[in-house]
Amino acid sequence: MPSNNYDIEPIERFLLGQMEPGELAAFEARLLSDEGQRLEVSAYRQLFDGFSAARSEVFRGQMQAWEAEGNAAADEAELIEWFWNGELQGPGRAAFEERLREDARLARETEAYGQLHKGFAGARSEDFRGKLESWEKAQSRQPELRVSARRPALYRIAAAAAAVLLLAAFGLNWYARHYYSAGSLAGAYYQPPRSETVMGEGQPGLTEIARQFAQANGLFQQGQYPAAYQAFDALLAILPTAALDNFNRRYYQEQSEWNRLLAALAMDDPPISPAEEARRIAGAQGHEFQAAARELSGKMNSAWYKWAN
Amino acid sequence: MSSYPEDDQLIRQLATGDEGAWRRLYEDMRSPFRLFFIRYGAMSPDDALGLYQEAMVVLHRNCTMGKIQAPLKSSIKTYLFGIGKVLLKKNGTDTRQWDDDIPELPVEPEVESRENQRASASLVQRLLDKVGEPCKRLLELAFIHGYAMNAIAEELELPSAGAARKRKFDCLKKMRGLLH
């Protein structure tokens, strides 16, 4: 039978594994007896395999883009964390140690993270020490408690060590909170609106949108982040149908998206995930804040950010 | 009753090609997968990342082709790590010392060499360049980007999903004709 006379629909279902058992058995029986059908299936199999492979190639491209948007930056911190936690073993550790010997910048980073690592360990010890002391106090209320002769000396050493650790932890904590707390980042990345950018007379919706936009920015600048979030969110809801030209619509949309993200970042319990929204904007080609979103994403992936928040 | 209700729901979402869901999965599994294969697979961090991406491609293909479906017999994480193990075995790596850490998979993943995939993709790309722009666009939407028929109809301004489906088969026939 000529190629054109075969129905592609069952061939597609067969090749994509979508046939019910009864239909599959009948189709396979037909394949055994009809050489033309076998040739058709074979030809279409090449096409479907090719489409599937092409789809995989597209997926590979997506993964490369995700990597470029921030994972690569976080990788180094993660490797260093595994190194300090003792999780990096075998050839992976050997390769990392080799890099440490050859790469002065990586060695400095590793050393800096090492301070953080020790700081965290110290803070954990302090926390545990506090618990020990409270248990001691509870015990000391019992009359049969005996105190060892060496305890005062041990206490003095422990107290000195605790003071050093507390000092180190305090310094690192100040740095992390000053530069990496969610509120600090929101303030650092916020840009007041540039009024000269907005143009276009004769657009009936422009005045009202500009008023609401200024109001939302005012709330943000006063530190009323939940109210600012709601104001920017409401603006984003009406922008698609507002009587604006494309230039002004896009201007307000991108500004509002960015400022809504920053307001969410500064909130205790934001309605959206700031990390996801930052990644989304970082991936939005041509978005005014794409570069800033990439940078912000990188900071949100850092150990400093995790410490400070 | 499924043993992995959350993963069942996720696999249905992934099967539609939802990019956001794939990205979340990619980022959630990236660290544990890399650490596991650096520790047990005797791999450098870069090689572990390469293996992770290959395993994700296999999972993506099997999922979008309907070869892995709910209800699942193992978690997505186990399946993904299992694919990593199968890929390493195919490369001749001895995995016996950590076989027990990843149970055998109820569904063996189909793992194809990258060369074969590239050859198949290249054949289809050459043929797509010959079928004309409208057919090329439609077939790419259907088979590479995983659009449903109604979405294709909307994207290409066709009157209905049925019209898009008919056009898809016409275009496939045109492509098949080029294989002679």
C-alpha cells in the first residue's frame, strides 16, 4: 500500500505508548502481516525519536540558562561548605584541595567561610553552654550535689573561650545583618521612581496610574512594606487593561514588579516567594531590572544571607 | 493508595512540560545529587554536575514521553539517583560498593547515548527546515515544546484544536515523505 494510505494517528499512539492493551495487540498483529505498515512505523519512529531528542536538546539549553542565572555562583559556596563540614571526600576533596593550592582567591574565600563555619559552631556551643548552665542551676538546687575541685579553673577557661567566640560571632553577625539582611537588601536595591521617564499626553489612564504608583512608592519609602506590596500588586492587576501606550505600560509594570519583589523581601511573611520572583525577573529577557535581579538572586543564595535571615 | 502522593502530583505536572516545575525540581535535586555522586561515585564536582544534567535529561524524556507515570513505585528522587547510577554503569564505572544506597528501579530508565540523540535531533532539524515555516512552527510546538492542541490552535490562530490536529498530521506526512 502507498505510504499516503496509512493512517498516522494509530502509528503516533503506538510510538508514544498511548494504546490500550486491546488496540495494541491488534496493531502488533497487523504489523506482523503488513510489511507496508512496518515500513511506515519504522519511518515515523525515526521522526518521533528525532523530535524527542530535539526536545531533550531544548531542555539542555534551559538547564544551561538556569545554571547561568545563579547556580554557578552558589556552587563555590556549597563546595566550601561541604569542605568545612567534612562532607567533601575522595577525589572530589582531593581536586578541591588542589584548587586551593593554585587559586589564591578561592583559598581566601574558603578561609573566610571557614570563619563563618567556626562562628556558627561557636554560636551552637554557646547555645548548648546556656542549656548546660540551666541544667547545672537546676542540679545545684539539690543538696547532695558535689563540686569538683578543678571546676573553677575550667570555668575560667571556658568563660574566656566563650568571650572570644562571642566577640567573633558578634562581628560576623553585624556584617551579615548590615549587608545581607532581607530589609537591607530591599533598601539597597530600591530605586525611587524616575518621573522624567514617563511620557505621553492624551493617555486617559496615565494620571491615575502615576498617582497610584507614587502612592505605592511613598509607602515603600516610609517602610510600610505590607501596604506597599499590596499597592504595587493592585497596580500590576490593573495595568494590563489600563489606557496606556506600550512604553508606559511596560515602564510601570517592570518598576512595579521590582518594587513589589523588594517589598515582599522586607516582609516577615510575604505572599510570594522573593527568591522565585527574583529568579523570574532575572530570566525575563529585556526586563529593566534583569541584571539587578541576577545580582540579588546571587546574594540571596549566599551563606551571608542565610546567616542574616 | 499511592505510596508517593506528592510525587505523583508532581510527575503529572512535569509531564505537561511545565518549565517552572522542572526548574524547581532541578534546583531542589541539584545539591543532594551532586554531593551523593561526589562522595560515592568518586567524581569531581564538575563531572557530578554533568552527570546530574544527563540524568535530568533522561528523566525529562521518560516523563514527557509518558514512560514514567503516576502512581509511582519509587520517589522521583530515587528514580533520578537511579538514572545516575545506570548512566555511570553504562560508562563502565563500578557501582557495587554503593549499590545498596540506591535501590534497583521498578522502571528501568531508557538511556540513549548522546551521539545517537544528536544524530536523531539533527535528522529532524534538517527535515523541519524543508517542510516550510508554517509546518515547522506547528511541529516544533507540538513535539519539541510539548504544547497541547488547543494551545497550538491559539498560538497559530487556527480555528480549533481539531484543525490544529489535522494540520499536524498533514505536516507529519509531509515530513515523512522527505524520508524516502
